[in-house]
Amino acid sequence: MNKPVFAMLLGAVLGFFDGLSALLYGPDIIPMIWGILAGSTFKGLVAGLIIGFVAQRTQSVAAVVAVGLVVSAFFAYLVTLNEPYFWEIIIPGSIVGLITGFATARYRTPVRSSTA
């Protein structure tokens, strides 16, 4: 599995759990939970794709983690334009980017052994 695919899968899974964390903010969130889960998963998927392409181009863990943080924080900020929960969306979204960036930078594709 190459880095962009790995980052997309990881970003989508972490984005789903990021969306589930919205349930911690009260019962007024419950009617919106399916939209939140879909949006967070999609946000993680797209951020993972960008992180994966950057990780494929560079070997710098710091650069990939920084891109993960910036891209995820930007996407989370776009979500907050219509929502009153600013930090409740920005912080978990940024953490998803940090984790996805770090894991993708450290991910090594399996080496195929060729026997002749």
C-alpha cells in the first residue's frame, strides 16, 4: 500500500472518531451527528490524500507532520465558519492531522523479496 492510500485510510478512520467526539459536547449535537460523522470522515480523507502526496515526495517527518497540522487545521477552520464551536472543532481536527502526518511519514512500504 502506498503512502497516499495509507494516509487516506488513516485520515478517514481518525476523522470518523473525531466526529464521534462531538457527542461529548451535549445532547443538542445528537440530531446532527450523522452529518458531523460524514463531514469529519470526508475531511480526514481529503487531508490524508494531501498528507500522503507530501509524504511520498519528501522524507522529512517534520515537514509531513507540519503539512498534516496545517491542512487539517485549515479544513477544520472551514467547518467553523458556520458553527459556534470553534476550539471544539479546531483542536481535534488538528490532532487528526498531526497523527496522520506522523504515521504516514513513518510508514514504510513492505519490501518485496525477489528470489531468483
